[in-house]
Amino acid sequence: MIADQLPALTIVLPMLAAPLCVLARRPLACWVIALCANFLAVLSAWGMFWQVRDDGVIRYALGGWAAPTGIEYYVDMMNATMLLLVSFISCVVLVYAYRSVNKSVQSAKHYLFYAAWMLCLTGLLGICITGDAFNVFVFLEISSLSMYMLIAFGNDKRALFASFRYLIMGSIGASFILIGIGFLYAATGALNMVDLAQRIPDAESQRAVLVAFSFLTIGLMIKSAVFPLHGWLANAYQHSPVAVTAFLAGTATKVSLYVLLRFFFSIFGPGYSFGSMFLNVVLLPAAVAGFLMLSLVAIFQTDLRRMLAYSSVAQIGYIIAAFCLASQSGLTAGIVHIINHGIIKTVLFMSVGCILYRVGHTHSNSLDNLFHKMPLTVTAFILSGLGLIGVPLTVGFVSKFSLISASMERGWWMIGALVLLSSLFAIVYIGRVVEIMLFRKSRNSTPEPVGRHEAPMMMLIPMYVLIGISIWFGVSGSTTLAVASEAAAALLGGYQ
Amino acid sequence: MNPLWTLVPPLVVIPFIIFFGESRRNLREASIILAGIALLAINDRIYSAVVSGKVVESGELSLLANFSLRLSAEPMGVMFGLLASFLWVVTTVYSIGYMRGHDEKNQTRFYCCFALAIACVMAAAYADNLLTLFVAYEAITLSTFPLVTHAGNDASRKAGRLYLLLLMCGSIGLFLPAIIWIATAAGTLDFKAGGILSDAGMSKASIAVLLALCVFGVGKAAVMPMHRWLPAAMVAPTPVSALLHAVAVVKTGVFTILKVVTYTFGIDMISTTGVAGYVLPIVAFTVIASSLIAFTKDNLKARLAYSTISQLSYIVMAALLATTMSVTGGALHIVMHAFGKITLFFCAGAIMVSLHKTQISDLDGMGRRMPITMFCFFIGALGIIGLPPASGVWSKLLIAGGSLEAGNAFWIAVLMLSTLLNIAYLLPIPLRAFFKPAKEPVTEGWTEAPFPSLWAIGLTTTVCILLFFFPQPLINLLGLIQWR
């Protein structure tokens, strides 16, 4: 039955699409192949999501080899949600990417672009689905390598430098993760996550586990761009093709955060990570400093993409802070924000991409009166910007409300207060740009031709699809909260 | 009658406004007036249902796991809803004269945002729980922002920035934490008779902090030091100042405080713990200080703005005195002040359109040229001061009585002092206009405001007087509030 093979299909489809793109060569054909594969991946992720929701955890032995020998795919509520999120965002952005890439990437290289995209998607989905620690590393490398390539497609020379910088940082992160997994293997003799989770309590006293834990922490912090290890992110987001940025912003760091969750909660267990290792002493200050300082830094950025990149690091700070609460409500808040922020940040970068497409630059200071030229794009920017601030009825409000009430529940008043403070910074950096776009008259001596010059429909429609979803999740936040709370329960409950 | 219906007319009219646009402006404005009348009719139906003791509520939309959006009608909300919808119609008629007479740009955007803001006010008026009220509160801030910055020049953008920053900082930085705190402590955010915090087991200090967070977090109530946005927002076109900054926006602020005091804290809890004692002095200071500042303002709209701040603090004070009589008085003052203040703003706008004058010192002798407007200004001023035969008397009386009921005559002294100040800064304006000779020789004859504007002024003035003679329906309605 095809329903039983969904875990494998989710990975295999995009993986096969990559060489097919190389064979097909013609841009349109590549795009259609990639889109079809991606769409099927979304369908299978959707199918798995409901299977898990109705019948519980899926354990899938790849190639029929049973767990300790072979690689096992382990899908519970947590990664089913991630799979759906990642494949869906990728699919929507891929539709959007066609026009945007046509303009910014040489058409001779398009087939490589779509192939790299498919590999990246394979890697990200693979990280989410696998139940094997070493396999996580393998997929991490697949996604990272293709990501460096995607970033380097930016039509600016600085894209190469950004990509190289990310390559250095990313490789350090990945090697740390590899070392960590190696030590774990040395200490426990297991790579399967379920086995690891069972054996670690006996091996806890070994120094190797401690070392593994430290390496993994730093490695994952780099990959998920937790302050102060976020240096690679701003350049990568600013200079890569904007469709890639939209894709990465919604998925890449989120997947790393998922790995972090998986290791600290399912494998090591919250008792070990946050109880005996005092992980929150390390992570919480980093998270809080991250969301405060980077929100502040975002205010002073003159490039829209850079501003949004810093805001992304700040948002990751919220998510990490929520994880540090290590409670059911805290994890729920964090996971909900992974979903919500994934969607709104993608929309924001998509709208910036539309601006780039028509205006040719993203310097926020010279976007005077853009609303009259591109009303739909600017509306999209404002709607998702409000979500970033956390205005009621947007997804941001759902996230922030649950984060603050979770921290109050734990008695950490200060965290709640600081989250609100950084929301106020968000008002400033979003408000500043919106004010320019809506109200400032152009200062150019030669007035630009007035009139509508909206981005193409193929870019607007995917953007508005995501906005529709984000509005739905904002108005009826209990939908996502219910999913997130099941995912949190799955993480805290450990492996069955 | 489902209170959700109240959202329908203002939202449905927006596509029509855009469709008709500038080219068919008569149709555009006619559609708004039709929507306004429909809204008024719906509110009237809700009013009769509530008076006859029926439950009026909507379904719910689950926004967060345990908290949902939901509308329901209770006496204060019905009164506020009726008030806002009635004044929407009147203000639209007034705007026709004002906006055309003043040749304002972007009128379509103006009317759209206006309608949107009214829909949000309706949601606030009928909010069934604190979360819904908060959502509506924020939506009002955002939907009125384009109205404040309407002119699009530097001054208005600066004012808009201040408006957004102060209101959002207050609501997100202070009010939202208070709401989350209440949600964690009480496990619910519903508005219940007698409050929801009595069983939450909070210490007196926590309650005092929570109350302060609410009072200062609701920046729309303009208690000092959160008041700066109000005078700044007067750069908006006069109809906006009139409806939004004398009625809808600021009254949503005080309405929120009244609701929170009555249905979240419960008046018993506030009066027995005495927590209001920490906040009341600041509120009383606001009453006096803003009256004093109003003196120094020569710009007519600025003077009215500071007068509004002072009057809003009456209502906050009434809420914090937390007796049945004072809260009734506070709620009544929402209506009484609204009619008085909107008349004054209408007059200020009329003077601006016809005579192009904004400073009080330039008004000498202008009573000859605009006698009707100036007479209405006089009546409106009486309403604000609280002298017969205008409406403000009853609400001030009730608040003063409430102060006695609370066992502290000091607040009466504050009220009376501020009344004297009101007389001193409001009455000279019509008196100068009628009795002082004009500075420059003026052309004889009347130069009254455009007819629609004049009609609106006359109507609000009439209501101002009517409410003096017939306040009973309102008091009866407020008598239905369940205190415990």
C-alpha cells in the first residue's frame, strides 16, 4: 500500500527530482519537475500528518532493515508537523521562485538552481523524518551543501562571499554535531535515536556523554543561528536570491531548531539537559540577549532584507527562550512560534522579493510612497509585519501570548517583560518602513512615473496563499496550538 | 439579535465606498449614511432586547486554547454602541460639509478607515471578555492611524508616530502583561458580574500593581503621563478629532477601564482592598493639571484636547472610586461628555472652514458672523462644565455622589475645582466672540458653516439639551448593570 510507504516517498521524490532537473536542462521543464516532486512531498507529508494524528507514531524501517542495523524513520507529532511545514513552504516559494529567478539568475544555470533546491529540500525533510542520529548528520550535509550553492546564485558578488562565510560557519557547526554524535556512539554504542534515549541514562556519568552534549549544543546553536553565533545569517539572507532567502528563512533555521529539540528533549531528556546540565543557564541569556539586541539592531538597518534577517535572529531568540522553560506550555509556545514565524517571515521575504523585482533595490529609505505603486505587495508586507510585532488577530499574537503566559506560569516574569520590550522594538523597525512606504512623498527631483506597477500574479498569488493561512492561524490560534501542544507532549513524553 | 450584526454595516459599506470613490461622491456618502442608519437600527434592537431582559450574545471563535473571541451585550456596551453609531451618522453628515469645504485629499481612504474604526468600536462595545476587548482596542489604534496622518505632511506623520508609539507601547507593554497575568491567575478572561479575581488569591500589592497596569496601559484613557498622543493627534481633520478623539477612541479607553473595574476586578474588591488609593491621586492630578494646561492654549483644538484629557480622567476617577453610583456616573459621563465635546469640535471645525481661524485670540467679534455656531458652542461648553440646561450636570452629580458614598469628600473638591476651571477656559470663547469688538473690520452678514455641517451641529446641540431634561432612559439602562 502506498500509504505505508509515505515516509520513504517524502524523501525519495525530491531526491529523484534533482537529477531529473539536471537531465531536463530547460528552465521551465526543471521548474515543473521540481514543483511536481515538491507537491507530491507535501501530499505525503499531509498524509503522514493525519496518520500520526489518528493512529500514533509511525516507525518505518528503511529498505526493510530493522532498527539497530538499518536506518529507521521515526515520525511523531513533532516531526510530522515539521515535515508538513517545510514541504509546504518550499512548495509555495517554488511557485513564487519561477518569475523571481528568471530575472535574477542566468537562464543557463536554472537547472542547477532547481536541482540544488530539490537537494536542499531532501536534506531538510530528511533531517526531520529520520530516527537515526548519524543520518541526521548526513541529511544536514546534503541540505547545507546545496544551500551554499543556492546562496551563491545571488547576482551580486557579495553572494559568493556570504556563501563562503556560511560554508565555514556551517561546516564548523556540522563537524561539531558529527563529533558530538561520534562521542555518543562511543559512549553508548547506539545511533538509533530510540536506542540512544534508552542507553543514555546508564551512560550519563561518562565524560564522553558530557563532551558529546557540549559539542552538540554549540553545533546546533551555530546551525540554528542562536545569538551570538548568528554571524553567517545576515549576509546569507541579504545576498542570496530572494526566493532562496524566503525558503531558508521559513525552513532552514527552523529545522535546526527541531534537531535541537530532538536531541535535548527526546534523546538526552529534559531532566538531563535542563536539570543536571543546566542548559538553560547557557541558552536563556543567549536567547534573551538575542531577541533584545537584534531587534534593536534591526531598527538601524537600511536594507530591508538585512533588517528582516536580524529580526529572524531575534525571533529565534523567542523560540529558544520558550524551549528553556522546558515545560509543556513553554514547548508549545516555542513550536507554535516555529510554525507561525516560518510562515510570516517567508511572506515578508516574498514581499521584499516583489519589491526587488519591480523597484530593483531594497533600500528602505528610498521606497517612498511605494504603496501607490505596489498596493498589494505593501499590504502583504504590512499584514505580516503586524504579525511580527504581535498585534492581536495575527499569528504573532498567538505565539507571544502563549510564550508570555508560559513564562509567567514558570514564574519567570522578567522573560515576559523582556519579550514585550522587544516587541516594542519591532513596532519601531516595522513602523519605520511602513511609514516610508505609505506616507512619505518622494524626494526625487524627477518624479517617477506614477501608476500601478504591481509584481506579477505568479509572485503575488503564492504570497497571498501564505497570508491567508497566517490569518487563519492568527484568528483561530487554537488550531496550531492544539497541534503544537500534541507535539510538545510527544517530545516531553520521550520515545515509547 | 446577534451582536455580530453590528459589525456588518460598517464593514459592508467599505467596498461600496471604494467602488463609488471620488467620482461619485454623493453616492459614496449616501451609502455611509445608510450604513450608519442600519447600524443605529441594529443597536436599537439590541437595546430593546437587553432592556427586556433577553440574552444577546454571539457564537465564539477560539483564538487561543482556553480563550476565545466572543461578543455579548451588557448595559454599558449597549449604551456605548448606541452612542457611537448615532454619532457616526451625524459626523458623516458633518464631514460632507467639512471635507468638501476644506478640499481634503484622499477622502475615499478617509471614509474607509473611518468605517473600519467604527466596526472596531462596535467590537469593543460588545466584547464579552477581556481578550476580545483587547483585540478590538488594538484594531482601533491601527485603523485610526491613517486618519491621524491623513494630511501626509511632516507634522501629521510625527503626530502619527507618537500616536502609534504611545498607544501601542502602553497596550503591549503594560495592558497585555496585565491581561496575561489575569489569565494566569484567574484562568479566565470573561467579564463576570462581581469580577473574576476575588477567588484568585492575589495579594493586595499584586492587585494594586495590576490595577495600575490597566489604568496606565490603556493609553486611550489618556491618564497622565500617557496623554501626549491626544493633543498631538489633533492634526487630524476635524471630523476625525470630533468623532474619534472626542468620542470613539478616547471613550473606548475609559470604557475599557470601566469594564475592567466592574467585571474583572469587581467594585467590591477595589473598594474593600483600597488599592485604587495609589492610582487616584495621579488621576486627580490629571484632572486639574490638564485643565490648567488648557488655559494656556490659544489654539482652539488644542484647548479642547486638553479639556478632553481632563474629562476622561473624571471617568477614570469615577471607575476607581468603585461604588455603584460613581461607576454609573462614569458610564453616563461617556454619553454626556460625548455630545458636549463633539458639539465643540464641530464648531471648531466650522470656524476653521468658514473663517479659516484656528486661534482663540482671533475669534473676537466673530459671533456676529457665525451666531448659530457660536451659540451652539456656548451650549456645548455648558454641557462640558455641567451647568443646566445642558447634559453634563447629571453625570457630574452622580460621580460626586459616588465620591461621598466611597466616604471621601476630597474627590468632590477636585471635581468642583476642575468645574471652575472649565468655566474659566471654555466660557470666555463664546463670550469674546459675541461681546468683544473684532480686531480687524469685518464684512457684515453671516458666514455660517456649510449646511450639512450646520445641521450636524444643531442636532448634537439639541441632544445635549434633551439629555438634560430626559436622562432617565440612560440611567434606567445603566441600572441593569449587575454589580455582584
